[in-house]
Amino acid sequence: MQDSAGIGMAASVGPCASIPADHMDFIRQVLDRVGDKWSMLIIAVLEGGPMRYTDLQRQIPGISQRMLTHTLRQLTADGLISRTAYAEVPPRVEYALAPLGGGLIEIVKQLIGWAADHHDEIRTNRSRAATTAPSASRS
């Protein structure tokens, strides 16, 4: 499908209808980034202000050093958070929400809240689905 300027569109109806097809791959990448569980938790934690690496790790249970480092680099590269290194001994580095990342705070908090509010219901549904799913060994 093409718009009036002759640009290929991703879809004819729905939320993707106004997005040029050649932008969709990048948009999916951005959604993967901001929709990642660790990215959302880091953004939510940084709402309170700048934090050091070890403080972030303490505030986000279950995140490994490798994953925290990786996610911080990605979020910094996308301009969602900022990294400030201070010329001190020992060196000090702080991470903070950049204005672009600050625009995600309400969305992220709503998603985290929704997941927390529906935790029990989703867990029950998953258990039910696991007990009623056909066995993979049956043919």
C-alpha cells in the first residue's frame, strides 16, 4: 500500500497504517528495547533521580551484572538515559533518565502496575493452560 506521496505503508488499517513500511523495522527495534523487562525496570527505578551502578543493581532484583551493563549501554545509546562519569578517585559514574526516557515513565509505571495487579490471574491461567495443553509426546 502507498500513501499520497507514493511511500509504501506498513498496513492498511490499525496502529501501523500511518507508518511507512521502511520505518517498521526500526520501530520494532525501538519497541523491543523499551518493552524489554530490564529496560522498563531501569527506567522506572531512575524516576527517583540519578543512581550509581551498584544502587541500580540493588534496586532491580534478579538482574545480572552482564545484563545490567548491556541494558544500560543500549538505553544510553538510544538517548533514553544519560551516563555521567565524574573525575574522582575512586571514579564515580551515575545514570539518570534523559528527557527522552522521562517521556516513558508514566507508560512504564502503568505496565508494571498492570502486571503486578494481574499477577495472580495470569499465574492461574498459565497453570491451567499447562495442565490442559496436549502432551508433546502424544501423536
